[in-house]
Amino acid sequence: MLPTVRPTALEGVVIVAPVPFRDERGFFVETYRRTFFHQLGLPAEFVQENHSRSRRGVLRGIHYQDLRQPMAKLVRCTRGRIFDVAVDLRVGSPTFGHWVGVMLDDETLQQLFVPVGFGHAFVVLSDEADVEYRCTGYYSPEAEGAIAWNDPDLGIEWPIQDPILSPRDRQAISLAKYLQRPAFYYSA
């Protein structure tokens, strides 16, 4: 069976809910089908897949790649539970600076599609979590950036107060500083 796709409050950000086949052995689920994504008008070509493992309280993000190396992501949590966030960083977009958050876990098997021009972050709510994401572009250190997870201009309602952050994420810029970046950053 094909997955269901539900829009979110941000145009282009969608929740993909695969339909698992479950029996006494466990389950089988098709997590990606190129023709299905193509029919929906979603990017169907992924060139890189990443896998992270993090412990409870780890927050990764808000990460993005600018238009020098644009990247959309299809995110899923294969073990544990996370609160996954997409932030519209397309300067000029009517929803610039808006965010959506979705619970992803190894029970529901939902995935979040994060389009080009959006930042992405997640925080781990289980003891550990494995997160995998397919990317439409290659990782590029020159094009990457990070927005502060707790920027008051975003007002993200995180389910934790004091996350564990990497040095890079502790030094992430504000949304106001992002707006001062060169024109090759996102525009709607």
C-alpha cells in the first residue's frame, strides 16, 4: 500500500505516513518509492543518506544549506522518538520564520519532508534515537549554516528546556543575522 501524505501549515513541508505490514514476526514497510514521490511533485532523486544516533536531550539544528548547494531532506526516526522541526528560511516567503513540529518515532514510522529553503532540527525524547534522512543535495561545508534553536523570533515550542548542543549549535546565529547574509541565501 502507498503511504499517505498530509500537508502541514508550511507549504511544501509534508508528513509522509507509510503503511506497514505487521504480523507476528514484526513489520515490513516501504519507506520510499521514487514514482510515488514524482507523482506528488516531490523531489524523487536523493543523492546522499545520513544516519545519526543521539541520546535523550540532544538537539541538533537548526541546520540549513544555502542555494550554493541546496538540499531537501526526507527525515525518519528508525529507533526511539524525536520532535522534528522544519523552519521556513526563504527570505520573502509569506511564512518566513514560521515553523512546524512533528513527532517522529519507530512506532508510527512517519517521515517529514523538508524542502529546499527550510532549516531542520530535532530533539531526542527517548533514551536514544536513530535518525536517518535522505538528501537531494550533497553536504557542503561552504553552504551550511545554523540558526539558534532558541531564537525568540522563531518561538519554537520545544518539549525540553535545556538541550545538549554541539559547539557549532551553541554558536548558531540569530534569524536577524541570517537576514544580513548575502543574496545567495534563500529567496521565495
